[in-house]
Amino acid sequence: MGNREDPIMKPKNQSAGQAEWIDVLIIGAGFGGLRMLQECRELGLEAIILDAATDLGGTWYWNRYPGARTDTESWAYCFYFSEKLNEQYSFKERYATWDSSLDYLNYAADALDMRRHMRFERRVTTARYINSENVWEVQTDTGETYRCRYLVSASGVLSVAYKPPFKNSEAFNGKVYLTANWPKEHVDFAGKRVAVIGTGASGVQVIPIIAHEAAHVTVFQRTPNYVLPARNAPVTDAQQRAIRRDFHQMVAQCRKQVFAFPMTDSKVALKSVSPEEQQRVLERGWEIGGFQFAFETFNDILTDRESNAVVAEFVRKKIRAIVKDPKTAEMLCPDYALFAKRPPLGHFYFETFNRPNVNLVDVSDDPIEAMTATGLKTRTREFGDFDAVVYATGFDGGTGALVKIDVRGTNNQSIAETWRKSLQTQFGICMNGFPNFFMISGPQAPFANTPMIVDRAVTWIGDCIRHVQASGDTVVEARAEACENWTKFVQTTMDMTVLADGAGVNSWFLGKNIPGKLQAPLFFFGGANNYFIELEKESGGGFKGMQFRRPTIDAAAA
Ligand code: NA7
């Protein structure tokens, strides 16, 4: 048996170069990184977090554009491991703004005294696994080298912004903003003529806010979205008391829900009720707002195309009823299945197109090709006179952040090269050929309420490390067969839903939004609840999908 008192035997040559030894090196100071830090404490391991930003926050550090907020209820967008932590915190609104989310993360980091384990303004550039020593050697853009036993990536699902490479992009004389990398200073749009490119969740949030301030906003839309009404509201004192009282029920509810939201999935199939009842239930869901519209109404919206079509038409009717100009309304109506793309939550999004200072340009058949000194050109038209262009054009999701780091495994193979050929993981957490390396919300994990996915994944990682320590081995790696099986399961479960239709509408769930990217399901959509069950089966069953061993002594290095 291994040494349980001192689980990590530090390599003897830790002084090699100027490398600093740490048991666990975590990349990223967002929800995932902080949750992992907490787990390391429970494991008795020394950990540090490295982050490129000047402070913690991850997504909420970078996406500080006006209107940015969560699409999950704030009281369920939290750390779940400590009831006490949340008892002392007051959630302000149903959906937390970016700065409220940052406030919560800062509050948690301070309350748990985590800050001293974080180092900022360091971007991890390379990470190499050294077989003979069973260590990861990690380098940063500041020239630091670290050596660690476990490398954990909490680098984010949507952290590498995508900016389309329009021709002459330097030609524009006005200001250029990216929602995913918004300036810290206030941006004043008063009296300005603004172009917004992109109508995904970020565009949908930023457009109504800019429209209130700017002289004019031109929205360039490639694909319309099913924007569901968020129905945001302040959290009242009575609600706050109920949130505290019902914390454990809320956690249990999230664990059972398909997207880990604090709601209860409907047990009724749309097809099983009359058309009148369908409309009545959908109307109620629309009034409640949020993702309750999709999950608390009927249980076959994601899996039955005919049921989905009824709900899609219901939303289109709402769009036509809200938007006064019939031509604009038609442009805003999606014609694909609801959920084939990630439906955003809106805060008076469709209403914004009734404002006299907002117009919509459809670029679906006439793509934007180039920037000009005053604006942009599509294939057939030119749009000028802009003071600012806002790119809300999405992310290289799922794999983007890790591909940017030169991560190399047992045979010096890089993650980027591996994923260019094929994406295979065990639960989106670990991979064959990359020992002692874990991803929090990596590709093929569910895309759902992030803090809950993070919480379950980190619990699993913690259990896996405990298993290593108890076994006396020091190397843990996913078995190739387990990764193949998980990949098949990810594909099969996706094919059972309308999300597979995303292939036809540039869905970033499938990597379709990034030219040249491997096209494969980047997320598990077989239900967050089922994912949690799979994780528990694997850890409870002794980690059969993982290989535990001693380090391989490589002849060249010996
Ligand atoms: P999304 O959802 O990927 O949205 C990006 C938007 O940008 C989307 O409307 C794209 O159109 C549009 N886009 C991208 N490239 C172009 C070009 N070349 N021309 C015109 N329009 C373009 O990213 P978000 O940041 O909004 O949201 C991502 C997630 O972050 C979100 O779901 C939340 O979970 C948080 P397309 O639809 O591809 O035709």
C-alpha cells in the first residue's frame, strides 16, 4: 500500500532549473479553479492557481459588457460545498449581473482565504508530462517554470473569443469592442452610431442596453435565435429567507434536472395533451420565463421533433406579437428546431427592435466580408457611418483554451494535434495518454449550469486522487476503451435530441462556428442528471475506466 500520511512523494530533483514544486497546479481562477482549490485543501495537497487575468473571476472577469449576466438563477449559480458560505450571502436578482457574479466569487475567495494560492498575470504556455519522473512541467509567458504531480485545467468552456477574420479589419477608424474581452473602463455610447455583429446570448444581452444609450444601433444577424424571456426581478427579503432555508432542496433539485438548473422537469409529453392544454401550459411557462419555459412545461421538447415544432411555432407567434414591423419580425423568427442552437434568455430583446434607433440587417445570404474606414461591407452592400463596432461573435468553445496551450502527454503528443484528429475523453475530465491531468468542464462534459457541473466533476477528481493515494500507485490515466465508450455515448445521446440539428445552423455545441475546427459534439447532452449518475457509478465502482500504475522509466532519460 502507498504512503497515506504523505500522499505525494516530491521528486528528488525538484531543484532542476528554477522550477517551483507544487502538488497540484490549476489553470484558471474562475468557478472551476476555485472549487478545485477547495478540494485540494480537503485532500491535503498544496495547490496554486495561475491565471492570465489581473484578478479572479474567469468568465466574469472578461465578459464585463453591459447587460452581461447569468442565465441560471443566481442562488443556484454558487458553490455547493458550503451551506454556511451561502447563508451569509445575499443574492440580489434572479439572474446575477457579471459584477454580482464577480462579487460572489470574491466573497467566497476571501471567506475561504483562497487568494494567497492565486497568481495572476501569468498565462500558461506549455505543459509537458515527463514520464520518467511522473511530473508535469508547466511554463508561463512570464518565464516561470512549475513542476507538479497533478495538472488541472479549469480554463473555461467559453474563454477563447472568436473574432471573424474580415478583410481589412484594421481599416475601421472607429472603436472596436469584443463582448468577450470588454474594457474595464466605462464605455460611453451616448450619441454614438454603433454596429453590433452577432445575436447569440452575448449579443442578445448587450443590444438592448446599448440601444438605450446610443444614437443608433445596427444589428447584423446571421442566424436568428429563440430568445426566451428571462423575467428578471430583484430577490425580495422573503425570497432570500426561503433561499437560505431551502438550500439543500435546491441542490438536490439541480442534481436531478437535465441541465442542472433549480427547476423540476415536467413529466408530461406535449403530445399527450390537447392543443388547448399545450397552449395553456406554454403560456404559463412563457410568463414564468427563463429555462422553465422549456423544462417545466413538457418533457419531449428536446427529443420529439413534432413536439418541438409546436413550441417553436409558439415562440415565433410571440416574436410576431412583440415586434411591430412585420418584416423585422420575420427576420427575427428562427426556422430550425428550438435548442438546435443554445437559446439565449432575453431582457426585452425583441422589444428593442421596436425602438426607432434600432435596425436589423440580415447577413445570412449576404455575409460580412470586410471592414472599411467607416463601417463594413457585405458581399453586395456597404454600411458606413459607425462610431463603434461591437463583436459579439462567440467563442472557440469546449476545446479552444486547451488547444492554445502546448499540452503534451506521454509520447510528447499535443492535445491540439490529438483533438484535430479525434476528440475522446472520459467524462470530459481526463484522457488516455495524458496521465495525472484533469479537466474541469472539459469537452464532452455537459454544457449546463456550470457551477454544478464543476462541483460534481471536482468531487469525482478528488475521489480519483484519493483512490491513487490509497492504491500506492502514483500515475492515473483514463483507459482508451473508456474514452471510446464515453465518446460513443456522447454521440448517441446527442443524436437522440434535436441538438443534432445544430450541424445545419453553425452550432458551437458541435464546433460548427469555427472554420476548420473538428466537427464533433463538444458537450454531453444526455442529461446533467445522468452525467452525475455516470460519475458516481465510476467512482463507486472503483474507477474501472481508469488505469493506476507506477511511473514508466523511459530508457532515454534513465
Ligand atoms: P454565440 O452564441 O456563438 O453567438 C455568436 C454570434 O455571432 C452568432 O449570432 C453568430 O452567428 C454570429 N457570428 C459569428 N461569426 C459571424 C460572422 N462572420 N458574421 C456574422 N455573424 C457572425 O456566442 P455568444 O457569445 O453570444 O454566446 C456564447 C455563450 O456564452 C452563450 O451561449 C452563453 O452560454 C454564454 P451564427 O449564429 O453563427 O450564424
